[in-house]
Amino acid sequence: MPAATSATADPHRPDAKPRRRAGRPPSAVLDQDGITAAALQLVRKSGYDAFTMAALARALNVAPSALYNHVSSKREVLVLIQDHLTSLVDVSAFGTEPWDQAVRDWAWSYRAVFARHTPLIPVIAVLPVADAPKTLAMYEAVSTGLRRAGFPQQCIVAAIVALESFVFGSAYDVNAPADIFASGSMAASTPNFSAAVDSLGEEGYAHQADVAFSLGLEALIAGFGALRAQGREARSEA
Amino acid sequence: MPAATSATADPHRPDAKPRRRAGRPPSAVLDQDGITAAALQLVRKSGYDAFTMAALARALNVAPSALYNHVSSKREVLVLIQDHLTSLVDVSAFGTEPWDQAVRDWAWSYRAVFARHTPLIPVIAVLPVADAPKTLAMYEAVSTGLRRAGFPQQCIVAAIVALESFVFGSAYDVNAPADIFASGSMAASTPNFSAAVDSLGEEGYAHQADVAFSLGLEALIAGFGALRAQGREARSEA
DNA sequence: CGTCACAAATGAATGGCATTCATTTAGTGG
DNA sequence: CCACTAAATGAATGCCATTCATTTGTGACG
């Protein structure tokens, strides 16, 4: 965050307004990196409801319209946040661990990062990878790992997409209210579901979301292991 | 014919405005079912961007503020839509097919319904089931099916949550642009991922999303089959 | 050394949005 | 018959993203 404190004279006093006269400043106040950093900080402190272009401008001590010299829309700011967050996802295990453990570590890390940023998921899910270089780098790391592990070329994208879909869907669950499955007055008409819910005890839903994620992830890993075996078999015959 | 078409005089002419005087009308114009139906029709015709309270009111030939006598917020309308859509998900196979085929049919149907309604996913994912009776009915049908198939009680909720997470994540993929994986000028720095993408040929991403969904779903079903086997084994020993 | 295009800021609109409120009218229960 | 409440209108309210005219500084070109 280099660009922040240059323009205003007194950083130790809570200056409220963008005290800067109109016209181009001597040195640029804004750039995409600074905007991204401020946006991320704002989102972390106040959440996505409070994340408005006006609030972001205020955090940067700038008029809202100034932002549009550096980004074309609020959506673009979300994309910048998304790409930065993706660089925080841990793919290091693809260099050190067996493929299945690497996938496990990656998926847990991926979910952990985006569980706190679910409003980005609709943006990410339909975003061309070319608009997000760090995201592309993550895919490359995963692809490389799976390829080295012997996965058939044609399965790799499908496996990544399936895992990612599961991660995104599961990220929502982490933030669900603890009593999401309480059927209330309708419990009588849903005996089997209510019994299944009751059998879970009182461990809290956050833990329950982890159980479901683990269950699904292990099933996916096991299923993909079979794919890999098929691929290796076919190649050794040829 | 006195009650039904009384408010607007000429139904054959495109009357634009809510031609009705102020004050309570002789018979109620609005109710939750009517609002839900109109909202769904509006969303289907014009999409979620065009779905505003003002547009909904216009479709119902009513002032926007009138809606708030029947729903407390736009979000509540989304919940009504969601619950109705969930009743369109096909769970019939849980009564006729083996559990694995039933899960398969259910998941494909579930994804098909919500692929066209991805803006609802953030709403559904954190919605208490008690607020959505038809959704609860779906869970009951699935729970009953899994229980009859011999799944251990404690696994059922986790399995449903995992499947649902995968379905929601996959629903986004269906609407992704065809060139979402085109890495463009960065292809050189991502050789493995680019090669994996290139190996897919030109079948279009919609088909590719189906392949990934099938791959993940079959892995999940296979993994859950193992759970079921463990449960049966443990019970026969006891 | 001047000037000219362009970059980067301000501040004042603009139009759309969900939601609220005062008001009007009409059924309903005591 | 009267008070209460339900259900409509229409006029605000406040927030939001985005645009535009304007001002000011920079750097490149002649």
C-alpha cells in the first residue's frame, strides 16, 4: 500500500474530506494496486454491504468519480479483489506432496479464502481467466500437478472445474446460520429429514459444514484417482 | 363477471398505468401466490437485472408500495421464487429407482432448474429451511430415499449438503461464456493448463460443463456408496 | 521554450433503486 | 353504527453507480 499517505498533510488527524483542489495533482494519487488494497481492507473491515464506490473513495481520500480514471466499473474492482485473493490460495503442495494430498490442501485453502468472500463467487464463476492473471497461475499450478501425477490430458480441466464448483458451493455453507436446518413447526411432516438432522447433535453448523466438505472432497479425490488409474493403464497398453 | 376484471376497464387495450383510485379496493388485488407467479414470469422473460420491485408492480398493475402489504422486502420475493422453483426439482426417482440412480436424476434436475436462476443461489444457500416449505419437502424426499437405501443416519445431512454444494457451484458453470478458459496472451506462461484446455477440442463450453458435472457427480455417488456399505457392515456386526 | 494533447483530479448532475409514510377507501368485529 | 384494520395510492427519502463539464498538471514535440 504505497500510494496512500502522500497527498494529505496530517495523517494523524482524522481529516474527513478530500481536501485537495480540483485538477490533476502533482503526483498520481490512485492506481489499480492502491485501489485493490483499499478495497480489500474496506471489505475485510466492513463487509460487502458497506463496500460502495463512495466508501472506497472515502477510504482513499478521493472523490468517487476519480476512481473511474483507473477502473471502468465497480465490477472491475471486484475482479481485482478476486484475483488478489486467488493468489492467497495455497498451491504449494503440488510441488511437494502426492497429488491427492495436494488436491486436498488446495481445496481446503481455496474454500477458506472464499468462504469470507462469497459475494465474489458469482463474479468469479463466469469470469474469463484471461482477465485474472493470478487465477490463471493457480490453474497452471494445479494442472501441472495433475499432469505430473499421470492424469489424462482431457480429464484435467473437467476435474478442476468439478472441484472448483464444489469449493464454491461449499464456501456458502460456511456462512450459513447455525439453525439453518431447524424445521420448526413443520418437523412433523418431515420425519426422516428431521431425524437425520437430530442425529447430528449440537456441534454447531460450522463444524457440520466442515464434515460435509470433507465427505464430498474425499469422494471426489477417490473418484479422480480411478480416472488417473484408467489413464495410466491405457497408456501402458499402447 | 363482476369481481374479476373490474379494476381495469379495457383488457384489450394496453393500459399502461395502475388505473385505480386510492384506497382499499373492493376485493384484494394482490396476494403472495400472485406476486410469486408474476415475479417468476418477469424473471423468465427479462432476467434478474430487470427484476425490480417497480417492474414487478407494473406487471401486476399496482403501485410499488402496494407490494409491501404482502411481502416485507425484495429478498422475500426471491425466497418465494426459490421455494416455488424447488418444487419443480424432480425427486420422483427416490420412489422408483435404486438410490444411486435416484441421486443422479435428482442432481441433474436440481442443477437444470437453478442454472437459469443463479442469482438465487446466494439467497438459498443461507436460507433457513423453515422459511421454504417446498424446499423442506425436497429434503424429506431425499432423506427418505437415502435412509431406505441403508445410509447411516449421521451421514445423510452431510451427503445432501455436499451434493447440494456441488450442484450450486456447477449451476454457475452452465452460464459461463464459451471462451472462459481462453488464456489469450498469457498462454505462453501457462503451458500445462493451456495444453489441457486445448485437448478439449471445440465442443463448446456448455457441453464441457456437463462433462465436469457428470465427472464430479459420479465420483460423489461412488464415494457415498462406500459410506453406505460401511454403515451396513457396522450394523450387521452389532 | 512554448504549446498542445492527454492524464488525473474535483464537484455537480443523473437516473434508478428499495423502502417508508401519510392518506384514502373499504370491509369487519364489537 | 362505529372503531379498527387491511389494502390500495402517490409522494417522498436516501443511497447508489455512473457520467460529464471543468480544472490543473505533465511530458512530448516542435
